[in-house]
Amino acid sequence: MHLVRVQRERLFELRVSAVTISPARMKKPMFLFYFSISLAIASSALYHFVAKSTPSNVNFTVSLLVTYAVAFLVTLIGFFFFPATNGILAEIKQLNWASIGLAIAVVGIEFGFLLTYRSGWNLGIAAVLVNVVASLILVPVAIFIFKDRISWVNILGILVCLAGLAMLNWKR
């Protein structure tokens, strides 16, 4: 009986702590919330600008080798800001298939966009088209695998995306 009472008290504490968050505790998550999306947006814009600016006479695999070497160095510098507290080997043991899948996806994105821009696609159209179509493909994944919920407003937004795709591909 004592265990049940302690669990109820702990549950109450969790509920209360979730409701009464001090302003100091709110600032960090909100900063991270906005900083992370801003970083992703700025990096995505920079990515497309740089991918479009990559010389077309350079072998794109050599270009990607240099890209990944620099990315490796930048990631190593990241250890100063986000150290592996349990050690690198302990962290590696916790990895799953997603790290390999992410590597394959990143290489596919890189090859795909370098070839897309070399074949003559416009910077604004290609980036928007790929991101909207990828987002639309992820909707059923989000619903059925990750159990995300979508509202009628979200469905309306999806329809707007489809209309936008039609407008992007409209012949002048």
C-alpha cells in the first residue's frame, strides 16, 4: 500500500512540475526550440546555394569526399560543445540502424541535388519541389509508424501543398 501512495505522490509531483515551470527553466527549452529550427532553415538555404554553386566540371564524388572530410572535422569540433560523457565507445554501442540509414539518405540527398542542379533545375523550384514531395511522403509514415495525429487544418495545409506543386510545375 505504501508503494501505491508513493507512486501517486510522484505522479502528482510530475504533474505539478509540468504545470509550474519557472521562467528560468522555460527560457532554455524555448531558446533551443527556436535556435534549432533557425539553424536547420539557415543550413538548408546555405546547402542549396552551395550545391548549386559547385562547379559542374568537378567530379561530384570528389566534391562529396571533401564535403564529408570537412563535415567530419566540424563534427569533431562539436565534441567540445557536446562531449560524450560516457565515452565514444559507450555511445557507439547505443546506436541502431538509423545511423546507417541516415548516412545512406545524406549521400542520396547530396548526389541527388548535385545531379539535379547540374541537369539544369532552378534553385528555388528544385528545393521547394523536393521538400514538399518528401514532406507529403512522410505524412503516412508519421501517422502509421510514429502515431502522429493530424487535424483538419493540417489536411488543409497538405491540400495547399498539392496546389503549390501544381503551380510550381505549371507551364508558362
